[in-house]
Amino acid sequence: MTRPLSNDLRKRVVDAIAAGESCRSVASRFGIAVTSAVKWSQRYRSSGSVAPGKMGGHRKRVLEPYRTFIAERINQTPHLSLHALKEELAARGGEGIPRYRVAVPTARRTAVQKKHCSPLSRHAPT
């Protein structure tokens, strides 16, 4: 992820727009995207500041409290499907349990060994 452009550049762009110049001409003059010029001027009008907002952040791991349970279930039943694991987690109750099957593997930090395919056939494409 790139870091935000300088506040000095942002301020010069906003000042040029406030002076009556169009966003497109200001954007081409300063070498930035038109959407950046528009958003910076909107931010300045609404908050009085051209400083960028917070970037990134930390997402709380929803399944962290269930980590040991998930690891035990996978060790007990290695062929356990994600759908079945999701149902077991939902049956245990608790708020914030993902309802979608794709969200469950984020709790698994173990690598699953893939099975190798049969050797390639020289006679027929596989």
C-alpha cells in the first residue's frame, strides 16, 4: 500500500480549487488524479483539514477463542469438512461466529498437504 501524498501538495491543490480553478485543470497541473483533487476538496470543505485519514487497521480475529476447539476437532477428524466445522461452531453458540464457510479456514494456521496427481500421460493429455 502506498503512503499518502504530502499535506503541502494537498493544501496547494485545495487552495487552487478554492480560487476557482476546475478540479480537472488542477489535477493535470499537479500531476494527480481528478478523483484525488475532488476528494481532497470535499474533505477540506467538510472538516477544514486536508490531512489524510487513518490507513489500514487491525481486524479482531473472530475465531481466536475457538482456536483450541478447532485444532482438536481437526486432529480428531482430519477429513472434517468446512461446512461441518462451521455447523459445530454455530452449535457451540457464541457471538461473532462466521456464518459463511469461507471464513472458517482463517482459524486454521496449519498447512494441508496436497495430494500429488498421477504422472502425466505421454499418449493422451490429462
